[in-house]
Amino acid sequence: MANAAMTPRQMAQRVGEGLLSFPVTHCNEQYDFVEPPYREHISWLLEHRPAALFAAGGTGEFFSLTLDEFSQVVSAAVSETAGKVPVIAGCGYGTRTAIEFARAAEQAGADGILLLPPYLVNAEAAGLIAHAKALCDATRLGVIFYNRDNAILDESALEKLCHSCPNLVGFKDGVGDLELMTRIHARLGDRLVYVGGLPTAETFALPYLEIGVTTYSSAIFNFLPNFAQDFYAAVRRRDHAAVLVQLREFVLPYIAIRRRRKGYAVSVVKAGMKAIGRSAGPVRPPLTDLDAAEIDELRHLIAGRS
């Protein structure tokens, strides 16, 4: 059910226009994907006006989905959004596997690809360029490169990739290196749309805005969409006082819970869903869920903000 309505450049423009939603992937206690509550969740998120929706991304546990499950998740997201916002699908692993996922996303009707780092290996820039180029060449969809972990490109490498890949239209930063981001933006300007992609991107939102990063991925949007949009609005109007209050009263205490265990960047989001009475099920192994005391702590932090 391929959707040919949106060009890569149009997708990038839409992504840069507002806050981005990265929905969790719903599953039951046996870790099977359950579509009805996932679709209901997306419908609820759409009421809060995200600029784009990233299906089966990092928050959506892409790394724990089979190719068949991935196709189901992306298809459900595309069907439920019904063209209201772009749907960008996560993609990763080795080059040939990543291409299989990209083609599945295209077949499911996605509007773009978020290219996550390849599995496990560390590689030179030339190898990462070849990997990303092969992915871009294999799809007509717009691609956003996710700069993080074992897949970090500098401005020179990214420029080479942009020259050879017209459908590379976005750059998501998961490093938090302001100097690198400044060099990249100075070199490439509006050739790309820039997305903040730290685990809790709200902490970097104001400084990143000043160097051309107009949007970011908000996992908090899953369970506090109004708060997430209010925070984003304060960032865009450069209301430093309002941002500081929201950081101090919610975001930083939330980060303190997230940092307690490995993998909690995803687990704390599903815990947030449970805390507001919209459970998305457990995280899949090897991730672990928050314990009961931590969920109560998160529920107390969320109280009065939904």
C-alpha cells in the first residue's frame, strides 16, 4: 500500500514545523504486538498536533521487532494517521537488513525513514557513508540520518553523503556535541532538517534552537502531550524562565528516574503510559520495566500535569 503523495523534501519540511511524536509499541504480557490499543494511542496523540509521527523508532522498540512485526506496526500507524501527519519509520541493523526494513516501510506506506546506527560494529566514516548511501539508493523515501553511538559523522562526511544522496533530507543528533552541531549547520545550512535526538531532548532544546535545530523527538509526548507541546512552545518563543521552571519541576526529576538503570530511556516512557492509565504493556527483553516504587514515584511526578 505504498504512498507516493509526499516527496522527501516535503517530508523534511513537515518534520521541521513542530514537535515530533515517537510512540511506544504496544504489546501484551507475552510480548506480542497488539494493534487496537496502538492505533487508539496514535489517534489520541494526533489530537495533540504532532508535526510528524515516528513509528517503530527507538522509543517504539525497533530493535526488538521482527520484520513482520515492523510491517504491522508501520502499516497500523499509516492507516491510523490517514495522511494527517508524515509517518517516518525506524530502520537499522546491517546494510542489507536495513534495506529490507526500508522497503517494508515503503510498502507499508511510510513517508520517510529514520536510519538508526548499524548493529554492534564500529566503522570508519567511509563505511558509514557507504552504508547510508546503499540505504538511500534502495528507497524513494526521504531519509533522516541518526547520528549517535557507533554511527557518528562529522560535517565533512555528512556533506559527502548529501552530495551523493538527494533523498537524504534530515539529520537527527543523539550526541549532544554543540560544537559538532554548529559545524554541521554552518556547512550544510538548510540542505537538511535538523532534529534534536538526545534521550530526553527537552534538556537541549533551547541551545539547539539557536543553532538551527527547530524540532526534537519527545518521548514525553506519549503520556504528557499537553506538557510536551507547552514546553515546545516555550522553547520556540525563547521563554527561558518558563523552560527553566518546567525543567526543574518535571524534566530533570524525570531524567533522574531514567538514569537509574540501563535501558530506562524506553522503560520510563512505558511506565509513564501505565501511570496515566493508558498502559502499553511491558518492554521487551533485554530491557526491564521500572519497579513498583519507581512507577509510583513517576506517577506522583506526573500528577497534575496531564
